[in-house]
Amino acid sequence: MPPTSDLGTYDAIVLGLGAMGAAAAYQLAKRGAKVLGIDQYAPPHELGSTHGDTRITRIACGEGPEYSAFAARSHEIWRELEAKTGLDLLTQNGFLAISGAGQRSANHGVARFLDATVAAAKAAGVSYDLLDSAALRQRYPALTIVDGDAAYHDTVSGFVRPERCVEAQLKTAAALGAEVALNEKVVSFAQDGSSVTVKTDKETYRASQLIVAAGAWLPGMLKAGLAGQFMVTRQVLYWFRARSEAAHALFSPARFPVYIWQLPAPQSIYGFPATGGLEDGVKLATEQYDVATTPEQVSRTVGPDEVREMYETYVKPFFPGLSPVCVRHKVCLYTWVDGARFVIDRHPDFQRVIVASPCSGHGFKHSAGIGELLAEMVTAGRKPDPRFAFS
């Protein structure tokens, strides 16, 4: 990069180029803004929250109807990007929200998640059907369904490819004139009058506005009173091999939707159809919010005891066609806010700094639409939903 004196001032700098940052950089460039994206790594990568091949997308959001518009708009943007890039980003093969009688695990803090999903579908105008245990057994023999189980089902939901989405948006942003500084770590940022100064371990940059979309690294960039609103947690993604080709076929995208299942267990489980062959396994995961970590301290190793406990507690009782053989696992990070909320707000001390932490375990599906919101906050003064403000 040229020395600071030759850099000039950008309309916006985007700090962090994962799900939200890549989307914001693309939308800013699309609007003709002079934009610089900075990331300490080279996205897409496996050190944050935007990896693992697939992410669930659903318009009917049991976390709250205020999220549905982001998901719906994201679907439109991904289809636009597919047409521009030729990449396969979005598969709409349906979604199940499963629950049942007795004590069930909450999902993102919502105890009656199935009912909340139905309410969100009604509010968003999403067509759906409700399935009883007999219908679930008939349609989805890959699942162990007990009497009293029931599910919400729609056909507009499915899964997206997070790494491809980041790649598509960054490449398209660059083609539109965006600049990108990779493998460059931000040391500090501060507002000074009508601009924001961003110092990295290599350069100093200036912009009219700054978007901080640093994911799990965000708390380390904020003062204690703000950082305390966020908790970073370690999550593990697993791919278990099916017991046979016939069992694997029951998980094909044409036959098997994405799902969130409130189990009679400590945690809910979510998962995907098989997107590869028998040896590629079938992906599923739980979510834990009891133990906090940091990107620097997190253990990225998944040991055999952890795999065994996952299989015995969450796989074997509910997926008879999956074997104990875990062909792959990945660690990712969530940045949690109480109530599974998002934070999309201007920094209380720096009005030219926008902080975007739309995660809480359900952020990626909304990322393309949120990138559009962030760009319009910069270019048009758009106001975010007050429900996404700092506490």
C-alpha cells in the first residue's frame, strides 16, 4: 500500500470481511462508494464464524419476526450474485422445526420455538404446513420420531454456502472498484472531527465512516461497558458417515430438508442434507452458551471423547442411519447477545463508527440483507431497527 499521505480518504472502511463485512463491502461498492475492506486474515477462512460448507437459511424466524425481512432480501441478493458469478450459493430444499411433548431444549432462548416459527411465518406471509408424528415418519425415515412429535415445514428455506457467498461478494466488490487489504491487523480506530482514522500493523487509513464487523474479535475492540454485552462461545460442527449408501440416500437434498430439532436433551440440534458422497458424511451440530472463550484462547481441537459424547447423546438416539464414524469436524465461534439479539448501531462515542454484530447463532442467513442496510447507513443515513441498538 502507498504511504499514508497518498491514501486519501475513503467513503467507508469495513473492518472484518466475513459474512457481514463482505456483504457491506459489496453493497457499498455497488452504490459507487470509495470503500476499503480490511481483514487480519484472507477470507473466506476457518478461524471465525463463516465456514463449514453450509448454513441454514429460513425466512420464518422463531427468534423474532423482525429478522424475516433480512432473510428474504438475502435470498434475492444471493440469486443476483449467482447470476453474476455462476456460483451455486442458495439451495431451497425446505426446513423443519421439530418439537414434541414433555421437556424440550430451547432454541436460541425460545422455549416454544415451533410455535414462534409458525407466528413468524404468518407475519412474513410464508406458506407452511404442520406435520404430526405419523407424517414425519412417512416423509423422513432418516429420523427417529416418537409419538407426540410435530413439526413446522416450509419449502422456501434451505441452506447457503458461506465460503462461496463471502468469495462472491468480495470478488464482485473488487470488480466494482473496492480495495481490499488482507492479512493486515487493525490496531486501533478513532474518530477525529469529520473522519475516522484506522491504524493497522502496516498502515494508517482515513475514511468518512467506519463499519466494524469483526465478529468474535469485536469485544476486544470495545471498551468494557460495551464489550460486556457480547459473549463469544465455541461451537463444534460434525459430519457423521451413514451406515450404508441406502442410509446416506435418505439424507439427499431432494428428500431431506434442513432442520432445527428441540430434543428431550440439554441442547437442540440442527442439521443439513448430505451435500456429498458417503465418505463426506452428514453435517449436524448443537449449540452451547454456557462457556465463554476468545478467538485467541479457544481450543480448535475436537477430541475423541467430545465426538463420542456427541454421537451417543445427540446422534444415535435420533438418526438411526448414521454411524459413530465422524469423518470431519470444525470449530467455529458465535458472538452472543442476550435474547439472541443482533447489535447494529452507531458507536455511542463515535457517531461515524457503525458496529455490526448480527450473530447470536443465527446471523449468516441475514448477512446479505444486513450488508445492504449497513451500506445505506453510510450512504443514505438509513436508521436501523431500534431493537438492534446497544443496551
